[in-house]
Amino acid sequence: MLVLENYYCEYALLSLNCGCWPILLYLTLIIFQCSGMGSVTLLTGHPKEGVFVEARSESTGFYEEATTDAFGRFCLRGLVPGSTYSIRVVAKDNLQFAVVERASPKYLSVNVSLT
């Protein structure tokens, strides 16, 4: 599931005093950010905690990463609309987290779009 989050920020850039009326110049910034949510389960259907999930942009190579919670859920934040991502489970060299022996399929290709 993809969720689009909008952030609206307004900044006062400059305040001028021309005669008797002050003039304020503002910058309006609207930031679009997408979040991808999913879950990781074992073949038995049970959720798996502590698994790293990576979304790597196929065009730029930049990536976002998340770790599954106790219910196997993850949320990848900061996905850019109009980009295609390869989503995959990543093995990490840290005993604190789950070790991944194999995943099927190896990755999923997801196109993030505004509709």
C-alpha cells in the first residue's frame, strides 16, 4: 500500500517597509512524500520481526530502508513519486536482527505514481 503525505510550509522571506504599508514576501513550500507499507511472513504465514527491507530507486540507486516490527510490518518512507523501486529483503551482518537465508521472489519492482 502506498500513502501520499503532503507537507505544507510557509516561510516569511523578507519584510519591507515602503512608506506606511509593510510588505511581506512569503515562500510556500509543498513537499510530497510517499510511504510504502507491507509485511514479511514465513512460509507458515507467521510474521517475522527484525528483517531489513530495502527500496532502491532503479534510476538513481538511492534507497530507503526499514525493519519489520513484531507483527512483520514495515513502512518505507521518503519514496519519490514518478520513480520505480526494487523492493527486496536485505541480509545484514548484525546478530541482533533476523538472518535471511533466501527470499522469493528476490525483489519486486514497484512504480510510485500519483493518481
